Amino acid sequence: MPDSPVIVHGASEADHHEHPAYLRHHFESVEQQADAAGFAMWLFLVTEVMFFGGMFTAYLIYRNWYYPAFVAASHQLDVRWGTLNTLVLIISSFTMAMGVWCAETRRKKGLVLCLMLTMILGLGFLGIKSIEYSEKIEKHHVPGFHYSLQSFTDPQSDSAVYAEYHDKPLPLDMARHTEIYFSLYFALTGMHALHMIIGIAILGFMIFRAQAGAYTSGHVTFVENFGLYWHFVDVIWIYLFALLYLISRHQ
Amino acid sequence: MSEQNEKAKHDEHAHHIVSPKVYVVILIALLVGTALTVWASFIDLGFWNPIIALAIATAKATLVVLFFMGVKYSTKLTKLTVGAGIFTFLTLVSMTLADYISRAWGSW
Amino acid sequence: MSATIVSLPDQSTARIPKMNYLSKENGLLSWLLTGDHKRIAILYLISLSFFFFIGGALAGLIRLELLTPQADLMATDTYNKVFTMHGVIMIFFFLVPSVPATLGNFLIPLMIGAKDLALPKVNLLSWYLYIAGGTLAIYTMATGGVDTGWTFTTPLSTHYVNTNVLTTGLAVFIAGFSSIFTGLNFIVTIHKMRCPGMTWFRLPLFVWAHYAASILMVLATPVVAIAIVLVALERTLGIGVFDPTKGGDPLLFQHLFWFYSHPAVYIMILPGMGVISETISTFSRKRVFGYTAVAFSSVAIAVFGFFVWAHHMFIMGISNYAVLVFSLLTMLVAVPSAIKIFNWTFTLYKGSITFETPMLYTFGFMGLFTIGGLTGVFLGTSGTDIHLTETYFIVAHFHFVMVGGMLMAFLAGIHFWWPKMTGRMYPEKISQLAAVITFIGFNFTFFPQFILGTLGMPRRYASYPPEFQVLNVFSTAGATILGVGYLLPVLYLTWSLKYGAIAGNNPWQATGLEWQIQSPPLTENFTVTPIMDHEAYDYEWLENQNLAKEKSKEVTHAG
């Protein structure tokens, strides 16, 4: 349109009407603001995928290299605790999804209840995780802190695990590589737990705000985006459970 | 009250609200999936154990992403973003692993 | 020199608009707590310049040491620290954020007709993260520095050095998140904040280039973040992931590191390419030739950038087959880069070219980037790479791309948009002189290094055999000239803030949306939401605009 006379002509001012207080000045509409925030959250989650991705790559490589060590080391994890934690986290994901639904349909009491349940389940997950961690600490399976190879060079000394798996002793050279398994175990689950802790802190803040009715008056972006974060943490755990606990139970 | 309903309707128009029924169904599917994968891990299937475990994990993760995270009802842009993340992650894993696997082949 | 196109308003009556983003609020706090993308861009510009001159001073020390074959100016481990800090500061605190965080921040909302970036608070947060990371880097330098090289190569960084690897790693980690947030913000903004009528293929190519670079920032940066976390754990706890004595593989670190750091060179160069697209069109008075091809070549560079990282590891013991594949894939990147260079050249063809300062820098960019890019093909070819890698050929190659390419583009952009950012012009003759000095100094500094590299002078040593001295003296002399070339803009640009001629809205007669509003812009950028009704780089449209304006003036005079 080369003969257009106006350079920068404005949109009509006619559609100027009252904006809700939560609409930031640089957005045209509530939809645009919510869209932008949601998209930003998705992009952030993609960076998280790559952040964990580096560790998943390392895990897959070393599992291929030191297969016997990784099998023996993974037998130190208790599938029962892992299963319980998976259930806890999946249910917390469900309560979070219900929380988002409550916010969207403006049910304040329901929202507060769902957020609280999510928080309790999240704390439960961390509690179970700490039981598992303390077991590793007792057995000196924490890399870098007087790491002990006894369970792998002499499996019969570790009677509970031996009763279940009847592992053969590993040669010293291979047994040493169990330390890499536990390094990655702690790096992966530790980073995951850190995300849980951050999530629980934000949940606390949200419960406080939800009681004041902040999310049940139409502005649900924050709850929705936090929901995405919480579900993402759940997805990471689903893979951690499979990779760390389940895939190496048989030789 | 009617005004509130109208507003809620307006929000619904802006984006899809998934009904709690769907969430319950997905929750049950996830719980069943967990039970299934734990059960499968107790059976010695040799080569297939890791594949089954990862397949079930992927199915569960897909359910969470599609329904709990609402990707099924979202825009193409969101789907593309998720796809880009998965694609880049697979690039990192596969091309790094390719180096490690082919190192064992020795020289030409 | 052909007729200039600069059109300044009548200086006797012209004024800087009273209401603008600089004058809206005063006081330090109004800057430190601002959400305005333009003010954050200025904050970035000031802090970036600071880090650039620290990095530059370190470069000066390196060149001074290499004046003589013996290590006489400083001890050899001091030399190691100096080149490491030069690399860390220049790459993570200057090159990666340079164009995106300053010009990109300032211009993307203006170019797409938005009031601000989508997430102003995140934008400010990313500046604070940058400052936090930078402060840590300075702290590291003050407390003994680090000597691993900017690549933190394991197991050197995890086991063998006793310098500040941890604080440097943390600095880079934090700066990485600053870069992630900038990229994330740009992608959301470009998707969601375009004004009505601003379709994807009406976007200026500057925006396309930033979009491509942002994809890389978001997808690649987290991988280096986790690699650094693992290095820190390895160093403090000895977890064994990168420790060969425990069965770990140091090469895994390199995979993770280069998965980011190779795309990072595209994070650095793509925004610079965006600047070049704008200047070359404006000073040729022509639409960029093959707009669509140039736009997609940015995205192609970003995508291909993910498949080539292991060409940094050809001699490090990766498999022969991987070398073959990565070498072939590396050649692919040359294609979109060449598309850009050819299309810019075609844009010049039959254009009305003028030689203002930004255009001089642009020509510098095109020549030097082409040399840098072509030598990259030598290095991507695994056979020649084995001979050339770890020599000064590498140093010359990436300085041609980064300093000859990126820094020239940065200076082109700063000169091009300076009147928009400040409302004032700089003295044209001195700035042209500075551009020429930079070009000459650059070639004197880095061209001899290609020869030194092919002769076999290894990089990262404080001493060298005496027969290399002549070329090294050339290089150091050139660095001195280059230093003058960089100091001059600081002086005359600062001078112009107060004494420069009033620039008016559109001194270059450029077509971008940002040139159609007042300089410096209002805090809210546009008083009403603009509607885009023409393609990018439509000079006919601009002429009609000017004609219409003159007519309306005549009408008012007659009335």
C-alpha cells in the first residue's frame, strides 16, 4: 500500500473500556497477557528439560559402559519406597490439576483445599525421599563421603539386598564404578528434590494468597503456570523412577 | 450471580477448562500404569525389561503432558514448543551416544 | 564519497522532545527499579562497556607479553590466568549479551509496535543476574583468577588446578540464566506482542535474527548450566562423573559444554547479522535482497547449530565415525551463512550506497566475517583441523568471526541507533575515522595470527620460538591501533550526549517502525497502537510519507 497517507495510525479508541486491575499496562488485553505468561512458562519448562537432559545423557552413557555396576548399585534402591513415592507424586499432580480447575471455576474453598493437599503430598514425597537418603548415608553410599564398596565386592554382607537379588560379587574394578551410579542418582534426585522444595515454597505463598481470594476472581494465570511446573516435576520423576529403580532389576 | 456466570463463561471462551471427570480418568490410568510397570519389573524379560519400563513411563508422561498440563487443548504454538524441547533433548542424547557407541568400533 | 542521506532537522529550532523515556523520571532508583525495556538496554550498554574494557585490558596484557619470545612480562601461570579471564569476560559478559541485551532490548518492542517486552520484570531480573555474575567474575579476578581456559576443560578444572574454578563457574552459571531469561522474553514478545498488521514476513530481519538467537539461548544454555554444576560437584565432592580415575569420562564434559558453546557462537553472531541486514538496506536504499531467504537462513543457522558441536573435539579422542559425521554436518552451517553474505551483496547491487559510519562498519563486518567463516570451513574439515587446531589459526579464526564480525556489527548497530537512543548525532568525520582505524588495526592484529597458526605456533603459551617474533610484533602493534579504534567511540559518543547535533526522528531516512516515532522515544513507545500496512524496507512508502508531510506543510503555510 504505497499510497497510504498515514505512517503510524492508531487502533480505534472506541473499544476503550474498563480494564481489570491485573492487566499490566503494556498488554492490549487480558487474553494477550495470559497467553504471554503461559507461553513463557512453557519455554521455561523447555529449558528445564534440557537442564535435566544433560544428566539423563550422562546416566544413559555410563549405564551402557558400566552395566554390571549400575545393575548392582540400583539394587540398593528399594522399589517399594520408589513406588510409594510415585503414587504420592501422581496423586499430588491430580490434586494440583483439580486446584487449577477450582480456580478456573472460582471455587475458593476447593482451591485452598487442593493446594493444601498438594503441599502435604509434596512434603510426604520429600519425607520418603529423606528416608531413602538416610539409608544411603548409613551404608556409606554417598559419593565423596567415605564411599564404601562393601555391598558390591561382598554382597552377602548386605543381607537384606542379598536376600532379594542374590547378586554375585563384582570385581573391584567394576565395583568402583557404582560410585558413578550414586553420583548420578544423587545429582538427579537431588535436583528433582530441589525443584520440589521450590514448588512447596511457592505453594505456601499461593495458599496464603488463595485464602484472600486472589486466584478466584478471574485471574488464574499464576495458578495455571504453577500447575504446569508441578506437573513437569511429576514427569521428571516418572522417568527417574523407571531409569533408577525399575530397568535394572534383572541381570 | 448471573453476572458471575457470564464472566466464567467468558473465561471459558478464552481457554478450555478440562472437566474433573477427565482428571479422575487420567489419575486412574496413571495409577494403573504405575502398578503395571512395577509388576513388569518383577518378571525377568531380559532385553525387554528396560524397553517396557521406558514405554510405560513415556505413556504416563504423555498422559500428564496432554491432560494435566492441557497440551491436548492448547494452541499449536504450545505443541510446537513441547516438540522442540523433546527434539533438542533427543538430539543431545542420540548424537552423544552415537559417539560413545561408535568408539568401540575402533578405527577404519 | 557519494551524496549523504543524513537529514537532520533545522538545528536552530530543533529540540529534544521534553517528554521521553530518559526524562520521565529522575534519580538512581528510577533506573534500578525500571521495567522500561529502553532503560534496561541503557543499563546493559553501560555495564557491557565496562566489561568490554576489562576484557580489552586483559587482551592488551596478552599482546604485550607476546611481544617478546620469552615469558618476561609476567609469570607463565599469570599468563594462563590472564587469557582465561579475557575469554570468560569477553564471551560470557560481553559477546553473548552484547547486541541482544542492548540493541535487541531497546529495539524489538519498537520494531514490532509493542509498548514493552512481554515480561518487563524478568527483563530487569536478567540484568541483575548479569550484574551478579559479572561481580563474581571480577571478584574471581581480584582474588587470584582462574587458569583453566574459558572452556573449563576437565580433568584440569576438576582436579589439577587450585585456582577459583568454583566462583568462575558460578559466575558463568548465573550469567547463563540471565541469557536464558533474555531469550525467553524475546521469544514470547515476538510471538505475542506484535501490533496489528505486523505479520511474520513484515518483521525486520533484525527481529528474525534475534528470534533465532533466542531459540538457541533457551534450548542450549541449560546444558552448560548442568555441566558446570557437575564440575562444581566433581571438584568439591569428587563424585567421579568426569574423573577418569573413577571411570568417569572427561569427554562427556566436553560434549555437554560444546552442546552449549557451539550454539553460543551463533547466539553471538546472529544478532550481529540482524544489525547488518538493517544497515545494509538503509544505506543502499533498497529492500534486502531475498528477504525470505535471509529470514529463514537465521532459523537454519540456529537449527543446524545443534548438530555440529563435536567439531570442537576432533583431536580429543571421540570416535572416527563421529568425526566423519560431525565434519560433514559442519559444512551444512556454511550454507545459510553464505546465503546471508550473498544476499547482502546483492542488496548492494544497483543500490544508492552511501558511506555513513554504520555502513563502514557494515563493510568491515562483511569482509572480515567472510574470511572468518571460510577459515571455519578449514577447521570443520577434520583432516586440516588436526594440523590447525590448538594453534593461532584457531585464535585468528574466532577473532575474525567474533571481533571482526560481531564487534563490527555491534559498533555498526550502536552508531546506527545512537540517534534513536539519545536523540543526538555524533560527529560524522571522527566516527568514520574510528571505523577505518578499527578495520586497519583489526587486520594488523589478527591476520598475522593465521600465518603463525599455519606455521605451527600453539595457542595458550606465554613464550614461543624466536622465529615467530616478527609476526607477533605486527600483531601487538595492530592491537594498539585497534585499542585506539575502540577508545574513540567512547569519547565522541559520550561527548555527543551533550554537544551532539539534534538528530530528529529519522536522520537516516530508514523505514523501520522505530524511526517513525520521536527520538528518544516515549516511555510507552507509541501513543496509540500502530497498525502495520506495508512490507519491511519499503522505501517507496517512506517517500510517499515524506511527500504527504510536505504537502500538508504547504497547505498550512498557504492557510
